[in-house]
Amino acid sequence: DVKVTQSSRYLVKRTGEKVFLECVQDMDHENMFWYRQDPGLGLRLIYFSYDVKMKEKGDIPEGYSVSREKKERFSLILESASTNQTSMYLCASSYPGTVHDGELFFGEGSRLTVL
Amino acid sequence: DQQVKQNSPSLSVQEGRISILNCDYTNSMFDYFLWYKKYPAEGPTFLISISSIKDKNEDGRFTVFLNKSAKHLSLHIVPSQPGDSAVYFCAAMIQGAQKLVFGQGTRLTINP
């Protein structure tokens, strides 16, 4: 079974702090994604990566950056956390060209609260 | 601008009856559509998909219908079971692009 592991399930940070959210997948997937989930807004794409050291902006990249130094690991960075970044963050991975195109495998999520 | 919309935030259905979840999209370039299911404290999981060359796809109790002219798709669950209680997300993409656009989600509650 594909496993996508997010390092922290719950985090509480203060405004202005630097926050790292880590994600690791164990199926050699090339594609990795970071989404945030908010009530009434669904899942919105922050950043994604097609390969090591490659990244592309999603729909809401402002205030975020990412790092992909190894194929299995994709990190989301909040350089200076703000209260409007309080959310559920979901990491996902996929292998291009599968039978189920677009089938993402999600981690369990990291709930971040910024005070 | 919400390109994929699920206008019903919640739906309550009696066990054994049919559940119908709806989804509308605005981008005519989308050619592949998926439904995901999410339980509390878990990540979403893939449920079923449909290509724009089809108008129906079935998988057991789950059927997805696509009406391209109306830019509308629906998920039918028959018969509904208590374990189907979850949040359902509709998603759309341009095939090959690997980038999904999700709707807001619909919380389905199946009542015994």
C-alpha cells in the first residue's frame, strides 16, 4: 500500500514563526503536492513538484515556499506564519501515467493553528 | 474564481436509499473528473473517475454521470450505507497535467 506520511498531525505556532511541514512517500512517486483544506473552500493547491528540485506554483502560493531535495520528501515552508494560514494541510503524491490518471494518495493531514 | 463547485454543503439520506451528490464546473478544458471521499482525521481517498469521452462510469454501488453540455457531473450511491457517511469532493483536471482542481465538498450523512 502507498503510504504518505506527514510529520506532524497537530501544530500550534505563533505569528511570525517559521514553520516546516514535512511529507514523505514510500512509493517512488514522481509527483508531490501540497493542498490546504478550509471549510467552504475545499482543497486548494499551494505548490506541486514533478521531480526532485522542481517546483511549480499552485493556485495559492503566496506566503509559502517548498523544498524537494529528495524524491520521497516534499516540504512546505511558511517563512513567517500568519493567522490566515491556520488550516488543515494535506500532502499528496502520484505517479504519472497510472491507469487512474489524477489519482492522488493523501497523507492524514497536518492541522496548523497560528496564534 | 471557483472552477469546480459543489453547491450543497451537506446531504442527509436514509440508509438503503440513493444518495446523489452534484458538481458543476466552468472550465471547458477539463476532460477528466474524479470523486474523493474523506473521513474525519484522514486524508481524502480516490473513489471513482470518468473521462470526458464517457457519460457514465460504474464501480459497484458507485456511479458517476457526466453531462458535458451542462458542465455537470453527479455521483450516485445505491444503496447508501452508514459507512458512506463522509465528505465527498469532486475534482477536475486536464488529462496529463496531473493538477487537480477540487470543489468545496459535500458532507453526506447516512441515517439508519
